[in-house]
Amino acid sequence: MRLLDYLDLRHILLDLKEPDRDAVFRRLVAALHSSGAVTSVETPHKLLIEREELMTTGIHPGVAVPHAYTSEAPRTVCALARLAEEVDWNSLDGSKTSLVFCLLGPPEATETHLKLLARIAKLIDLPGAMDDLRMAATPDSLLALLRATEKRMH
């Protein structure tokens, strides 16, 4: 399973300027909606906030992995935002977040969802991988970096 199979170029937002976590969610879901990957903005946005209130998805210094199940996502999809300014994510380590991997999928796709979360966690732990993503100049170059990183992970 490759993250790239679920991440479309149209879902990569670089140097996103938003004041807070919920605004970041709205922009990510809007990008997914504009490409047709989700059928609405409101329900997935609300579900991401609800999931975050259960427990923060700020799981690694500077990185958050918000995720939710919603019937508004006919298939599992990922969006990625690199923030221009770090946002408070109520992370476990207290750090602010600059990279956000957002995962949405239908309720029946739990196995795919969990495998992708594990894949993202492995990617986050790979030495230098997050630094590379923070340096990418364009969505295309970020996708190329992810492709190369995923090859290293096999």
C-alpha cells in the first residue's frame, strides 16, 4: 500500500496561511471537495473537529494526522498541507504543527484507513522525510519527494 495512491496533486496545499486548526481543516476538506473526492465540506469538517476533541492528532513534533470516517468520502483519500506559519494543534508534546496529513474514508474502509495511518506514521519516523517535505518548492516536487521516500520504505 502506497500513500501516493490516495494523495492527488490537487490535494497538496503548500504554504497555507490559516489562523487555527479548524480553518486548516476547512481548507483541506474544501480542496478534497473541489476535486470531487468528498461530496460535501460541512460533514467531514465537523467530523474532523469531533475526532480532534476526542484526542489530538498532533502526534509528532510539527506533524498532525487528522482523520475521520465519513460517507461523504466514497473512497479513502488523503490531503496534505504545509503551513506557512505553525498552528497550535494541542499536540501531545506541546509543539505547534506545520505539516498536516488529513485522511478521510468511508466507514466500511477501516482496514485501508488503518493501513494508511500506519504508513503515514512510518513515513513521519523516517529520518529526514519531514524535513524534505518542508523544503519542497511545489506540489509536484513534494509528490516526487514522497515517491522517492516511499521507495526507501519498502
